[in-house]
Amino acid sequence: MPRRPASPLPALALVGTLAACDGRPTAVVEREPAARGRDARAAASVTVVMSALENPRQLEFGPDGALYVAEAGRPTSSGACVPGVPAGSTCWSGTGAVSRLDRGTQARILDGLPSVYNATTLDVTGPHDIGFRDGVGIISIGFGTAPALRAGLGPAATGLAALHTFTVGGEVRRVLDLVPLELANPDGQDANTNPYGLLAEPARLLVTDAGGNFIASFESQRSGTVAAVLPPLPNPPGTVPPIPVSQAVPTEIERGPDGALYASQLGGFPFATGVTSIVRIVPGSAPQPFRTGFTAVTDFDFAPDGTLYVLQYASGFSPPPGGPGFLPNTGSVVRVATDGTRTTLTTGLDRPTGLVVGPDGAVYVANKGVTAGGGEVLRIVP
């Protein structure tokens, strides 16, 4: 097994965790150990507001106030296959989609977007994140393998490892390509491109390449630059197997209340507990840890008051064949106050992949993020 997954979430597929689980998220508010002498639990509201999603990933509120969700697609083949990473073959699917929740009504507004899946693991990669600029939607679409292999999937595959604009009316156009950046191999490790988290700003677009371990910046529609490279993560003594460092695997990029950029890390194999961070990125300096001690972070967001919400994919990883891989039904949302105080809002999530703070102050989470046809969005109100 490689040091990192081909796409940020679905190393899970490599370890046989794609089967649906029956656990339900637990709505609790649980403070960190320093506060356990007081009442550590209180009722929280968790409501399913979207369902039947196809491998949902990240989500965003649009300028119209509606909630948009990127769906990676289904593990069904409709075209060519190329050698896969880390196992099996990567096959064209073309089942990526975008769904919208508008005033309580759920509808799929885009379908047939570029996507691929691993024929052995059934891991699906496609639309990963959504942003908006000047009223226009933007989608990051991943790939999750060596960029040189993209051409073998046919002409439509140029839509992989790229950014696309879209309209609610169904017009989709590829505008930016990340393959040239990864061909230069900024992190000096294995060639792998997988655009994931997206931040749309007035002057530029920022994207996390979860395969290449870097942040890409596009200030025009012609070419991009590498804004930052995330270094490997040291593993603690006793990590099994004994791998000294893991790749960072950046999953989301956000502008913080202080104006700096912040990125989250999923980390790579063997996914040691507590080694990932939210890192702070400023021009001219190496990324620095901001909030540490997390496990397999897939997304995060800042509330208007500076509160940080962090989404953890699982509480740990037990390597196969003896273990299940990522521990099922152990995902969680952690709230970090501006003074650093941590509160676990919700536990028992099933491989959650996206989080956004809504205009209503609630936290919206894409749950069952690697489940074809069974994904959902939860609204969490502490």
C-alpha cells in the first residue's frame, strides 16, 4: 500500500470500508478533558437535509442562498481504463454531479461531469469542491493518479484534474488545468494530481492538490503557480508499520479571520492518530501548524466570529488485513474557540467529507462521503 491514498478520502476503499454502515451520528457537545469536571454533554440537533447523494464531497452556499454539494459519482464504467494507483485500474465513469438544496427542495442541477473510479477498490474520484465568484460557480474535479495517464482515458478526460465553471442552467466549461503544475513535481515525491479543496477569491483561485501536496494559485486563465508545498508529517514512535513520515495530503484551503491562508491535512498512510493539523500559510514563509493534534481532516471552516470547525474523517486507522482500515462510524466535528478551547460537537459520523458554516449559524456536513447513492448532508445545531 502506498504512503497516501490516490484521492484524499478513499484510501478507505483500499481497506475494504466501502460497505455501508448502520451507525448514526451522535449529537453531543463534549468538551476536552480539561473541562470534564463540569457538565460535558448537552443536547445538539442533527437533521438530515439532503439524501441519496452519489459519493458527496465538499459543499458551499451560493450567492442565491442555496446549498450546493459536489458529488464524485458512481463506480460504473463507461469508457477506457488505465493502470491505477495504488491498485487495479482507473476507469472512466463520467457520473460526477452537483446537487442543490434551495428553500428545502433538493435537486440535481448538473450530471455527467468527469469522474473515474478504481475497478478494484471502487474508489470514485470526480467533482470535489464548489466555489462562487461574480455569480459564477466553480468546481474542482480530481484525478488521483499520475497525470501522464490522463490522456489514455480519451478526449473527455481533459476535464479531470481541472477547474470548471458552471451555471445553474447547465453550462459547464473547463477553465484551468492542474496537470502542468504536477508534471513539475513540486513536492519531489511520486507523481499524482488530485485537485480537491477550492477557494474562489476576486483576484485568484486557490486549490489544494491532495495528490501533489501543494496549494495552486491561479490569477489568470492561462497558467498557475505553486503558492505553497506542504511538507511530510512526522509519525510518532511506535507507528505501525514503522514509517517515519507520511505525506500531508491537503484537503481544504480557506482565508482566515486574520487574512492568512489556512489548509487542512488528511495525512497519508499509515494515518497515525493525532498527527494532522490546520496549517497557516503566509507568502514567503513555510506553512506553520496553527491547530494541531487532529486525525484525518477532510474539511474545515471559520465562523464569522473566528470560531474554527474541523471535520475529522475517522478517529483512527487499523491497517488490513487484520483491521478495517479507517475505523467506521468514528468521524466527528470539533469546534475550536479563538482561545483554543476544543469542543466535540458530533461523533459517529460515517466517513464525512465536507463541512461549511451556514448563514444561519448551523454547521452543514456531507456525511457518508464515499457511499454511492447513500450520501447525505446533515445540519448540526449545538
